[in-house]
Amino acid sequence: MNKYQLDILNKCFIKDLMVNGKESGTINLDLNGLVLIQNENYNIVKYELQISDSLIQKISIDNNEFKPKDGYFNLLVDFNNKIKSIEVIFRNSIVDNLNLNVIYKDADKEMYDEKVLKITKELYTNNMKVMGHETDGLYSVTFAPCSGDYSYSVISFFRSPDKVILKKERIEKGLGIAIFGPVPENLEINIIISQYDKNNTLLISQDVVIKKTIHPNNIVWR
């Protein structure tokens, strides 16, 4: 592709790949061809590419010609069914016709999964609303379900730092409270609240350290 062809294509190609009429993926045109850039959500694989027919007379893919509608060629972009090129015929031979190379830039699955996991963990953590209370050496932890998929919680009390299990309790559905104690002076305990769905799949595990301080009715969360 030369710079004159590129200039015409930049005037005709809509820069956004659409899904249900909304912007989702993007495109880029350079001398190497047409770059189709997938949405960061790799589960979205099908898009609509719009190309104005103002300067383009004909578009074909694998000898299948596309007809314009309302001034645009509408092409299906499928990241699971990739094409190599698009044949472009320009109006009035304003520039030479060409086979436009198509290059796909797939989403980074690992990066997206990490992003979703981080967002989900933050949401679940906020939803749990974990609170700790200390009264006369008895420690209680209250919490809420992390999501609509929640079924039950397992609360484990450990002695720090050797991780000896002091108590493990399972609480079914709804708001929960777990109590442990009395706790000797200066004993530091570690509490892990793990929440599961009905299929016993771990949704989130939250680790909280409680330590007695010189203030008898307060606890320090670390």
C-alpha cells in the first residue's frame, strides 16, 4: 500500500469496531495494512467494521462481494475466523486498487484475567464488610456474603506466627459471626475467612490479624 491509498482509506474507514452499535474494538491503518485491535475482553470476538462507500466502489473478501447500505460497507470481523486480506476497488480509479493486508492484534488474555481478578477481589472484599470486636478477651468477627453466588463460609483461627489451628468453624448463608476466646494477653491470632459457592468453589479468602493492645476494647487490624 502506498501513501495515497492510505490517505483514501483513512477517510473511509470508521476507526471503531462496533458491537451492538457500541464502540468496542479499534482499528489502525498504516502502510503495512489494516490492523484490527480486539477489545481487552478477549471473550468479545465478533465485531462490525464500517467503511464509507464515498470513495470506494467495491469491497470483496475471498471473492465474496459486499454491497453498501446507507452509504457504508458493513463487514463482520471475527477473531476466531481470521481473514488475510480485503480487496478494495476505488471509485473513478482515483488511486490504484489493492489487496489490503489484514493484521489482527489479539487481546492479552493473561493481563485481562488479572484485571478482572483484581476488580472482583476488591468488590468481594468490600461486600464482606469484615469487622472485628474484642470484649473481655473474647474476639468476634462479623461478615457478610461477598456476592450473590455465596453459599457458606469457613472461618479458621490460627495462632501466630506458628500457624497452629485453634478453631475452625463453618457458617451457612447470610450474615455471619464467629467467636474465639478468651485470648491470653499479647497473643496474636490470625483469622482466615474463606467464602464458597454452592459448588464448593472458593470465591474469596480474606486474611485478618488481630492483636491485643494496651487499649482493652480496641484491636489492631494489620
